[in-house]
Amino acid sequence: MVILFNKPYGVLSQFTPEAGHRALDEFGFPPGVYAAGRLDHDSEGALLLTDDGRLIKKLLDPKFAHPRTYLAQVDGQITMEAVRQLEKGVVIKGYRTRPCKAEIVMPPESLWERVPPIRYRANIPTSWVKLTLIEGKNRQVRHMTAAVGFPTLRLIRTQIGNLPLGDLQSGQWHVVTGKVV
């Protein structure tokens, strides 16, 4: 069984609450499924859960390089130069990220409200960038956008492999049929 879950902000990618954070135990998943990967508690969006240990291993093994797509709302109006730097790879914590796909996008039209909302500052605009990575270092997208001068305010994973989040709302999940990645 494979489940696509739209993980809300503030929820850990584990079944045990910790340090005051909510966890997966409150969303009514069938017994025996585990998160196949992670999203930080302050990130939202697509998270896969499965009872298939081989699939978890495949999804977590970097040699399979499956793509993951993110929308990042960043502080300031991101530039094409910053996008080109992201595409080439940037140095974060002494490591050069692999090349990725990056593009400036319009704010999503059908996006759920985040609770709590991101900070709002009238004098500083925000913008959105779409990134597709084939690696997943800890807090990688946040470190990448900060490295090019545009810190991430909100991060949403919109797709894992060939599985888009679609219109799945925050906190909702469904069983996936068909090939996963």
C-alpha cells in the first residue's frame, strides 16, 4: 500500500509527537505504514507513506535519483541570476548541490492557508520559485535559496516522482494506485 499525504505545517514526519509538535498518529492512517522520506515540521506538502520496505529503501537511496518538486515562497523578488545559480548548484555547508530545475512562478491560485501564516512585511515583497531536485539533503531547498540571497518563508513539496499533490488539501491523504516512481 502506498499513501500520498499532504502534510500540514507543524507536523513531524513520524508517528510519535515530540517537542510539542504534532505527528502522523492523528491522521487515521492504516496500521503498518511508515513515512518514505521526510519533510521538516515547518515544510508542507507531499509525503509518501507505505508498508513496502523495498519501496522505502528505493525512495531514500540517492542512486535512484527520483525527482521531487517544491514551491518555495521566498523573501524578496527573486532574480533570474539567482535562479541560474540554483540550477547550476550552490555550495551549502561545504557541499555543492547537484544541478536542478528552477523557475520563477506566479503565486499558486488554489493554495490552502498556512496556520500560522508566514510573516508579512509591507515593504518587502515575496516571490515564488519552483525547484525540482534529485537529491534530498537536510533542509536543502531552504539552504539553497538562502545561499542565493532569498531565504525561504514557505516550502511546499508538490510532487514526488510522478505523483503530484494535485488538489489534495492540507491534512488529507489517499491511497495511490499505479506505479509510484
